[in-house]
Amino acid sequence: MRGSNDRGGLSVVFATSNRGKLEEARAILAPFGISVERFDGKGVEIQADSTSEVAAYASRGAAKSAGKAVLVEDAGLYVESLGGFPGPYSAYAFRTIGVAGIIALLQPSPQKRAAEFVSSLAYCEPLGGPALFEGRARGTITTEPRGTKGFGFDPIFVPDGGRKTFGELTMDEKCAVSHRADSMMKFAKWYHSRYRP
């Protein structure tokens, strides 16, 4: 079931308690004529080896709880020299060791700082299975945090081709290059092709 907004355009429910993700989703989807409503709760987050598994599972529970179609996103920072850690455990890693902990783990290998942000976006209706959209942003981890914008590991990630961390970029700048923009734009094109009013 699709939603429509007051202007006759499309709307979608984003199941998240993360205010930063909600603001980015609204900024990314607005140019596509898609408004975003928030549903506070994204279902159960399982422990899994990929963010796509986490998002898919959570979206099923969130859609049933909301009684309508929802979007759920799970994102992770994958650091190559750490074997992909923290990956799908990024939220837990941020709460426990934070940005300083990731930087400390990389001190023995100061030259091996390649990383990738992955955004896994799942759209699910209450009686259906999830449609998945994945976005990626390659980059490097800095030696110290920079910037106060964004959230999570944004202050230590510089996207390829850039000089500023996600934490130093404006909303518009980040939404032009981020993993979340990549997955959300893929979703928007699919959503329009399927549900254009």
C-alpha cells in the first residue's frame, strides 16, 4: 500500500528513532516528490553478518506493527584492515567504543585506513516481503574526529574524492555523496516506477 501526501504526491513512512536519519531521508527524497513521515520503532534488530539482513528482518516487524508499508534502514561502517568491523554492529560499536575506539584500533596500521559506509534500505508492506536497496560510499578513516555535523561515525569518514569528513559537510553536501543518498535514490526511482500517482 502506497501513501500519498496532501499535494497529490507520494509519501512513505520511515521507521526510525534516529533524528539524523529522518532529516537526511526527507532531504534526499524531497526532490523526488516523496514526503517522509516517521514511525517510532523499526522492529527487532537481529544479529547478522550484513546490514541487509538486519534491515529486511526489522522491516517485516515494523510493517506489521505500523499496519502499513514502511521503510527501514540499517547502515554500517566497514573498515577493511579490521576485517569489515564494525559493519552491522556499528550502532553497538558507536555506543561502546565510539569514534575514539575505531581510531585507536587503527593505530597499529596507520596507512591502512580504507573503509566503506553501507546503507541497506528495506521497504516492506504488512503482508509482503521486503524490497531491498543498497547504497555505498567508499572512503578513509581520519586520524582524529573532524566536524560536528551528522551523527555516528561521520566525523571520522572522508569520502573518496573529498577532503572533508561527513561531519564537516552540510546536509546538501553529504546527501550528494553519501551511502544513504545512494540507497534512498535507488528506492525513490523504484517507488516512482511502481506507484507514480
